[in-house]
Amino acid sequence: MKSQDRSLLLVASTGGHLAQLHDIADRLPHGGRRRWVTFDGPQARTLLAKEDVAFIPYIAERDVAGVARALLHARRLVAETLPVRAVVSTGSAIALAFLPYAAARGIPAHYIESAARTGKLSMTGRLLSAVPGVHLYRQYPQAAGGRWRYAGSIFDGFEPRAASPRPVRRIVVTLGASARFRRLLERLTAIIPTGAEVLWQTGDTPTEGLGIEPRPFIPAQALSAAMQAADVVVAHAGCGSALAALKAGKRPVLVPREPGADAVVDAHQQEIATWLEARGLAVSRTVGMLKLDALQQASSWKVEQKSTVPTFRLEGIG
């Protein structure tokens, strides 16, 4: 059967996982149809507005019962989509339902670890390491080894360029679709100059008493336009937010959510912020060390997209 007669099933949780897979999907070898599986929500409905999408119930991190229930959806959707060319996922828990099922059916199954993981694997990655037949990929060459191959990274296409210094007058603050990070908002309200124009995209973070005009969600296209017009972007160090800022030509100020303080299970946001800063693609600060000079430093640089970006090569997809 020709590849154009088969479907690629693209599976990801909403948030940074979906943002990464959306970017990677356009770098996979062309051919055939594609169908998306994710959770319903504003991000998915705007990002995948022109795509064939199947929504399944939300699965929280480390939700064993949710993964078990999702197996029923995996069985149904694979049957509906047959013949399936391959199943590709960037995680998180949704991958634990779809990839082992696909591999057991003899369908090529590919898991791409999040670009947030520069070192230690995620829980999803560790569990899938034990599943025979699932092809495994890291987004950093130095992290590959054993069954884990390097196939490319969502950050392959960006490079920093010095720009003319300018005052920080327009700021975009983004906390992603669901992250709670009030400590960052409190810090920013203390250091942002009076009179600066700020767009506050706050996710689920409570904002009472901060004196700001929060917007829990902003459609991807509108947020991108606001970032392009801003002098600086400040974000939690989630891959989706970092990627959006880079695509808008900005060198963002990334402030990682910290284990024990910001309802995050590990230090992966610290790892990605440090890695991007080392390559000149971000300015990284903790909440306690965040000052106005970090915003000024970031605004004196821009990020350009390379004219050509290599294909994201997964085994058997060609």
C-alpha cells in the first residue's frame, strides 16, 4: 500500500507537548493523511483548526486510571483510522495509552521526548523505555544512547542576532495554558516600569489583588502577533511558551517554575531555560533574581529563523 493511502496518527497532551508535535509534524517526510488525538481546549481548537482532530478525555500527570481509560480510545481510534502509517507522540501520559497499543498491533510507534528534557527522562520516557517495539528519540545529541536516538530538535531552526537597544515599553507575559505561577506575577508587578503596556496571559494562575488585567487564554495567532509587537517576552520556562517567543523573533526572559514552590514535579524547566540561555536563545532568571535589567538585556537581541531546517527523521517514516 502506498504511503499516501495511509494515515499518520499524531498524539499529544495539550500545552507544550502539543506545541512541539505541531512543529515537528511539518518537518516529517510528506505523504499520506494525518489525524490528531489530543484533549479539547482553546489551544487545541485554535492550533488544529484546519486539521482532522479527535478529542479524548483529559489525562492528568501520573493518572494511572486515566491512562487505562484512554486505552479504550486508542483501540477505537486506531480502528477508525486504519490503515495507520505510524503513531507519533511527544507525550505525556496520553502516549502511554496509544504507543504500547500501536506497537502491540505491529504499527510503527514513535515517542519523542520533550525538548524540556535535556538530561533526565520524563516519567513517560522512563516507562516507554521498557516497552518493546516503541522507537525512542531525544531532542539533544548528547542525550541519545542505547535505544534512544537523536532525530532533531524543535530548536534547530533558530539563531540569535544582536539588535539595537530600546526601552522596555511593551511587554508580553505568558504562563501557558494551565500553569499556575503567581510568584512570577507578583515579582513582575514589582519591577515593571510604571506606564509600560503589558499583556498578561495568566493561565489558571489566581490574580486577585495584583492590579493587573489577566487573560487566562489568548489564541495562538493573537499571542504571536502580540509577541512580535512587544519589546520583550517574559514566560515560564515551558517549551510551548519558549517556542512561541522564538517564532515571534524574540529572545525571551524565561523564569522556571521550581519544585516545591510552584506545583511542578521536577527541575525540567530549569534545565531547558539553562540550555537555551547557553545558546543565546533566552535570558534565564529565577523569580528571586529577576530584575528589570534582564528584560532590558533580552530586548537588545532578536531571534531569526534559519532558511532551511532539516527533516525530523523517524525510523521507517519516509
